[in-house]
Amino acid sequence: MTFECTVVLPRIKDKLQAQVLSVTKGGIHAKVEYQLDEPICVYVIRDGYVQANQIRQFNEVKPGFNITVEVVDLEYEKNDAHITVEGRLLSPKTATLVNGDVGAKSQL
């Protein structure tokens, strides 16, 4: 009998590429796709961005953008469908808008 599995476990300070699902007053909700599954949900909390340039950077992000985040904290329990990651948004130059119809990317 043979078993196969894929293990995904990000570590603190890992950098992840994520697609933004929504941006609210509380922060950014994004997903990381790995093969056909979406095992990682990313949350970037707005309260951590207090300086003017950080707020501007945060406000530039829109749903559909691909962003790069650094893992700050993570949480998961046995039988969870997703790993929840709290991330820190990296430079806005790493954010790109993905056009689902064409697959083209436009730089910020």
C-alpha cells in the first residue's frame, strides 16, 4: 500500500505570493494557490500601517492584485482546510493586477 501527500507549512519570515480577494477597513484578505488547492488564507491587518507612506502603499492594493507578503504569524489546527497566515505587505512594486480574461499583468 502506498500513500502520497503534499505538505504545505509556511514559516515566519517566508515570502508568499498571494492574490487579493478583498480589501476592507480592517485589512486585506488574500489566498495563496498551490497547485489546484488554496491551502493558505492570508490576512494583512491595516492597523499595522500607521506612517503616511505605509498607508498610501496599503491603499493602492485592490482586489485581483497579486501581492507579496512576509509571514508574521500563522495558525492552524488538526483537520483545518486552510492555514491562516497573518502577513506584512511588502513593497507596492511587487503588486500586479491580474486580468482573469487575458492573463495579462499590469504593473502599479
